[in-house]
Amino acid sequence: MNTAPLQGIKVVDFTEVQSGPSCTQMLAWLGADVIKIERPGVGDATRKELQFAPDEPSYYFLQLNSDKKSLALDAKTPDGKEILTRLIKEADIFVENLHPGAMDKLGFSWEAVHALNPRCIYGTIKGFPVSSKYKNLKAYEPIAQVTAAAASTTGWYSGPDNMPTQSGAALGDSNTGMHLLIGLLAALCQREKTGEGTYVYQSMHNACLNLCRIKTRDQLTLDRIGYLTQFPQYPDGKFGDCVPRAGNIEGSGVLGWTYKCKPAGGLDSEIDGNNYVYVILQRGAKDFEAACKAMGFEDWLTNPDFNTADARDRHKDAVHQRIAAWTADKTKYEVTEILGAAGVPVGPVLSTKEMMTDESLYDGNTLVKINQGGAIGEFVTVGCPFTMSNYQPQYGPCPSLGGNTDEVLKSLGYTDDQIKTFAQNGTTAPLAEPKK
Ligand SMILES: CC(C)(COP(=O)(O)OP(=O)(O)OC[C@H]1O[C@@H](n2cnc3c(N)ncnc32)[C@H](O)[C@@H]1OP(=O)(O)O)[C@@H](O)C(=O)NCCC(=O)NCCS
């Protein structure tokens, strides 16, 4: 009953950092056999970024590479190219996210891989779509966020903090990996019908932009009428030509805001500053009545300044002030309980610590503990974000750099002598320093 959806699918994983590895991580958790190619002696850059101990891979690497095999391989050497060619001939999917042009230089472009193995699907991540004037730029997370209108629409809209702001969520990195995953899974279904692999090109820009769709909706509305009722700038402030930063508005037609609460103590300390709750007033009269009754604001039900959604949009400052006064002497958990029971959309602002210590989230998938063994022991990561009724991923450890090199080479038919030669001629291990 636990048949892995991608059982038997072979993936050559030429990815590094976060965007590509987040995609191949999911492929591995769905049961594919993922072979991660890493430069001998160097490996994925994240192995040594943000380390917690000098000789151990960082949590950054650990959280993105579980259940993969690591093949140390210099794809610039003739033997390295030959080994990669053999791997590709057996592969179902090849994935890469090197800088623009790097794969062509190595000789493993889509065209080259397609000629070697027409069934092989080729997934690639770059910063920008091929039509973009920025297509040759290298890209990291913030570059995607600033160019896809995510940063220009995020953050505070007035005062000294009014500047483009990045989201803490990895809209350009892991989100791009998930978008590529959709393309690769679609390509696998397509191959069932055509027998042929396809080229899936995913830019970080487009993945980020896909999550900024509602900001383009706002731009269209602004262009037409010159204002946006859900924004703090409405009705008294000024709108310019483009969608402004929105602070903590809900973003659609309902009225939402973040309200300060009394610190609950423990993990909800004053110092960490997450003593807030998000409350939403829905537009419907029945929903609004339930919210008013829960907060004791029954007078609003007959007051024309508040008893319709449009009126509340025009008087949102007064709405926010009154709700803020109501939440001020309650903890975010108390507010959530009171309003949640009344059917009002509400949620406490939770810190990473509060979330990661919530035992209910260790349900087998939401947050998972992986036993890496050795000096690292157990670490926590975010599991497969969806559940399947007939499949449960098993979360295993990450490979050491080149930890599966011999095993992979043997499976390709190389002899022990050849494997020894590859380790000595710089193909699968760094060349020995010349004797002085
Ligand atoms: C992330 C990024 C900015 C890093 O750029 P970079 O520092 O130049 O690193 P790259 O790994 O891409 O390339 C470095 C070199 O290593 C080489 N290399 C990487 N793996 C190799 C291997 N196994 N064997 C031989 N060479 C290898 C590349 O071919 C490249 O050589 P070149 O400079 O001669 O062309 C860039 O890869 C990029 O823009 N990628 C696309 C967008 C993306 O995914 N960004 C990351 C988001 S998390």
C-alpha cells in the first residue's frame, strides 16, 4: 500500500544551493532515485554555508538533500563527461541550475542530453525567462523578489521604514523548485503518451511572479480607477502610478490587520516581539455580526460608518483602533480562542521557535525529525507539504560528499581498477597536491 509514486524514476541531479535541490528533494521523497553530482572536494556550496560546526554540513544543506545519493564528479574532465553520459543514458530526469551558459560549456545542454537519451526529461532553473533582457544574470533569492514586484509591494508604506522589503519566505528559491517540480511531473505524464522527454525551463522570476498575481490584479484596478479600497492609503492618502506597499493588509476584499496583544510569557516574550494576532472582518453581514458580538461591538451593527463592508473600508483606521484596544489586554492565544469560537478568521503570529516546538506539527509530514547519525544526530526539517492517502514518504539522512561514488560507478559497469583511476586522475576526487 506504500508504493512510491516515483518508484523506479532515475534522476541525475546537477543542482546546488536551494532552488534546484528543493525540487530534487521532493523527487527523492516521492520515491525517485536521485543522484546528486557534486564537485570533488568542493560539493554543493551550502555544505559549508552557515555551518554550526566546522567539519559538519550546515543545516542549510541537510534540510535540502535528504534521501539523495552523492556522486563526486568533475564534469570538466574527459572521464567525468563519459561517466555523466552513461548516467544520462539511463536517466528519466536531468535537473540543473548552474549559471546561464554553464551547462552548454560543459557539453550537457538540453539539445545534447536529448540527443543522448530522447526519453530523458530536462529541467532547468535560471533567474529569468529567456525573453528577458536579464536572462544572462546570475540570480539568488532577492534578485527574484525585487524583479517580480514582490519587494516593491511588500513592507511599510510610510515613515522611515517605507522601502522595498523582502519576504521571509523563499519565493525565489524553494518556491521555484516547487514550480519546476510541477513541470517535471507534468513532463512525466506527457512522456507516458509521447514516449519522449521534454525541456522544462523554470525561471525564479516567473515562479515569484506567479505568487504576485494579485499584485498585477491591483495594478489593473489602480490603472482604471486610481485607488485601491483595501489599502491603508484609502480613502484619505495619495496613490501614485503603481501598487504601493501594503503593510499588513489582507490583500483581497476583506478587512484584516495585525493587532498587538499582551505577551503571554514563555515563548511569547516581549523581547521577541511576536505578541500579535491577525484578525479578519469578512464582508458578509452575518459574519460581521458574529465578529461584533464576540468583541462586544454590537453598536457597529446599526452604525452606518461600520455596518457595511464599504463603510468599513472608508473607516478602517477607526476599525483598527477599536480592535487594537480590545486585543491589548488579551494574549494572542486568548484572542484566537474567542474569535475562532465565533467563526471569525483569526490566527496568532507565531515565531519559528513556537512553531518548531509545537508537538502537534510532528505528524509525520509537517515537521519531521531526520536521524543523520554521527556528530549531527537528529535534525528537524519541513517534510513533504502534502499528504497522500496511500503513500507515506520515509525521511532518510543526507549523503556525505561523494559518499555513493563507488556504488554509482559500479552500477554503471565500471571496474574496481577504473574506479581507482578516476579517484587518482581528478575525476571523482581532488587531484593530490604535487610533492614539494
Ligand atoms: C547560483 C549561481 C548564482 C551560482 O553561480 P556560480 O557561483 O557561477 O556557480 P555555478 O555552480 O553556477 O558555476 C560555477 C562553475 O562550476 C562548474 N561546475 C559546477 N558543478 C560542476 C561539476 N560537477 N563538475 C565540473 N564543473 C562544475 C560550472 O560549470 C561553472 O563553471 P564555469 O564558471 O567555468 O562555467 C548560479 O548558478 C545561477 O544563477 N543559477 C541559476 C539560478 C539559481 O538557481 N540560483 C540559485 C538560487 S538558490
